[in-house]
Amino acid sequence: EERLEQIAALPKTELHLHFEGAAPPGFIRGLAKEKHVDLSGIFNRDGSYAYRDFVHFLSVYEAATSVLKTPDDYARLTTAVLEECAKNGVIYAETFLSPDFCGGGDVPAWREYLHAIREAADAAERDMGITLRGVVTCIRHFGPDKAKRAALCAAETAGDWLCGFGMAGDENRGEQKDFAYSFDMAREAGLGLTSHACEWRGASEARNAIRDLGVSRIGHGVRAIADPATVEMIAEEGITLEVCPGSNVFLGVFPSLKDHPIERLRKAGVKVTVSTDDPPFFHTTMRKEYTDLAKTFGWDEADFLEINRNAMHAAFCDDATRDAIL
Ligand code: HPA
Ligand code: ZN
């Protein structure tokens, strides 16, 4: 249909994209073959990633990531991921990068990975017109000590390109406040802050992330819908939600897109944005997210403009970059 084709073709911005989780399965399979690593256990017969549930997904994610061993591997990953983003009409993306996977939390090694990623990203910006920025991410189920090392890497490399600090991983382990030290270090380094919350646990997780970590954005945040007072607080404080509808439906957080709270949150005055999370793992793309939302909620071009404006206002990049996109 013509209306949906126009929606699919809109320029898009994306704030919530796990870098290794955006790796096309064929790219990871190719690296495994080159390095003689047997990863057959993490693929289905059709070549897609195989996992049972969210916790198993996290371990398959870490297995796939294990073949990304050098800065050059990450440079190649950068090109592969940005080609996919550009194909989907994405013009600005922020991606989660973990020192745990890039040098194991060692600052000099981290600098080498970051340099390789930036060079490839700068080339993609020239060739494909897509702007990428990095958000250093600690991993909740790796614990607070590893998070401190990630925060130190973040503080040492904070600047125009590296503009945020966040937390991903298993929300059911530990508490947001266990990571306050790391978020304080990142804030003092001038980084924007975000944390995964309310994807698996209830509304209190979002309140804790705001109170204990001082985040301006929340990764997901969608289960806050169960508590009207929390939704109101998120709206009043101007917190932006990085909503990943396709991811939520694929992982069973909500049974279908029509049951997804993105439209109810928006109507309650919450600033919502749209992202893919880990697109090949969840069998989604930005084009698919946009067309599914247009079909399910009747969103038109003006609605998507609002979504993109929300994203750029909440983006952690500098104002010159923001203004160039807006
Ligand atoms: N959620 C939480 N942690 C993650 C994800 C995700 O989608 N991908 C990689 N780490
Ligand atoms: Zn995520």
C-alpha cells in the first residue's frame, strides 16, 4: 500500500541499538568460520539465531560476540551494522558499546577498539550519510565491579563521539542502585545517562533508575504502564523512553503489538521513541517497526515526526550534531 511505503521510507533516528546484537547472523557465521570457532549451536537451520527465552538470548548473544576478538573485527562489524541501518533509512543512531566485550575493561585496549569503530563510522557517515554515536554500556549481570571498569573506560574516552553511559543485561539480577557509583562517574565525565528498566520488572525499576542513577532516558520502561503514578512521574520529569515494540512482542513482554502500551504512554504525555534493540535476534528492522506501528495504531507522518523529534531532543550528542539532524 502506498501510505505504508511512504511511512517505511521516512528518515529515522534510533537510540536503542545493541552493537553486537545488530550483527547480521551471516556476518557472525563468517567470522566464526575464519577463526575456526564452532558456533553451530547458536544458529537455526535457516541461519537465524537460536534461543529459547531472554536469559538464553543473553548467553547466545555472548557466544556470538566471542568471535569479535580484535579492533579490526569491530571495524568490520561497524560497517556491516551501518549498512543495515542505512538501508532502513536511519540517519542517526546511538549504539550500546561494552568495554567488557571490547578489551575486557582495560582502558588502553578499549581506546583501540573505540578508534577502530570510529574510523569505520566516519567512513560510513561519508559514504552512506548515517551518523553514529556511542553509549558505553555496563552489563547488569556482570556485576558492579565490572561496571566500574566500564565507567572508567567511559570517563577516559568521553567526548563528542562517545556521548553516553548506560546499563543493559539481565534486569532480574541486582538492583539499579548497585551501579550508582559507575553512573556518578559517568555523569561527572559529562555523559548522558540511560538504563534498561521495566522491560521485565515492574514500575519500581523505572523509579529506581531515575532516583538512584539519575538517568534522563530509560531503555524500554514499558511495564511502567501498570502503575499510573509512575507513568505520570515519567511524563512530568520529561524522561524519554527508548521503546522497542518489536523486541517486546518477540520476547513475549506483550502478546501482540495491539496490546503494546506505546500509544497509551504517548497519550499520557510520555516522550516515546522507537528502536529495534537487537534487530536480527528479534526479526525486526526500523522499516518494519514503522510500518507495523502505522498499521496497528494508524500513525501517520506527523506522528513519526514527533517520535523522531523526541529522539533527537533526548539524544546524547552535541547540539551541532542534533541541529544538523533535526
Ligand atoms: N536487553 C538487555 N540486555 C541486552 C540486550 C537487550 O535487548 N541485548 C544485549 N544485551
Ligand atoms: Zn536493549
